[in-house]
Amino acid sequence: MTVIRNILESKKKKAEIEEYLAERLRDAGFGGVDIFFTPIGTRVTIYAMRPGRVIGTRGRTIKEISQVLEERFGVENPNVTVAEIEVPELNPYVMAFRIAQAIERGVRHRRVAFWALRRIMDAGARGVEIEISGKLTSARSRTEKFTAGIMPKSGELALKYVKVGKASVLLKTGLYGVKVKIYPPDAPMPEEIKIDVSKIVGKEAGEGGEGGQGA
């Protein structure tokens, strides 16, 4: 139970840090964070469209982030680095934020969802799934899903390669949530399972013949 508890606590802490950075670096085009806990410290890699805004003047912003990670979240000896996002369309955080921004401006959710699908697939993604939740067309909240390409749902491919990003926007009608899943271009294709129908037919025919002789 101790091992499981430690894993859950680690994931919880990472989710809290991710939520803080997404809000703190909204103007920098936040695109996710990688956190690796080691015995000698914690390596934190922040992905952003505008790294300069993450670093700040004379490194002021990144120093403030390091201080918050250490004092508020208890991250030991944080080593924070910044990486620029080369293809924004393949980053689920960026695309989720863009969809949320468009909805906030009054663009219909279906229109912006199909726009995002095209942009992501044109960038080379193997698959994409977009979920938009809220009071979309009536007073009752619901979720609409938009998909294209291949999207593994379970197993190693889903856990290792599928990237997930979330964003939200508060409108007069309530809170809208956006979730984007991307199966990137460098991810392997799921193995195809082929069934030789001729062998099955032949086997059934053979069993039928034996039964007839025995009768």
C-alpha cells in the first residue's frame, strides 16, 4: 500500500503543478510539463510557444516559478528548464486552449472542433480526439466528441504515446471544458490482427465430415 500511496501522491502533486503552470503561463502558450523526481532533486521541463515569457526579464519569472514549486508544492531542489514547442498543432494543451479561446469569442463549438481536427491531422498526427463539455445546445450539460484517424484506448500505446491536454472557459451559460487527445506522428501503428477465414471454413468442414461418418 505504501508504494501505491507514493505513486498516487506523486501523480496528484504533478497534476497540481500542471494546473498552476497552465494558469501562470497562459500568455506564454503553455504546452505541458515533464517532472522527474530524483534522489538529488527534481527536473522540471516546461514546454511553451514563447519561452522568453517563461524565463522573464533576467530570469525573474523562472526564478519565481522555482520558488513556488519549492515552497508551495514541496518540490525538492527544482531544476527548471524551458523547451520551445516546434509544432503547436501537435500539442494538446495548445490546441485545447485555442479551442477554449474560440468558444469564448463566440465561435460555435462544432465549427472550432472540426477546425482543430483538420489542423492537427494536417500537421501529421495519426489520430485525434476532442471532447467539449458544457451547455452546448440546451440548458442541460452534455459532452460532444469529435474524432479523426487512429486513437488507442488502452494498453502500452495509449499509456506511452497518447498526449492529453485540457482547458476550460467560463461563459455566462456556465463552465465549458475542452479535452484534446493526440496520437503523434512518431507513434507506432497498432498491430493488425488478420484472420485466415479459409482455415476456419476448412476446419468446420472437416468436423462436419467426421460427424457424418460417425453417424
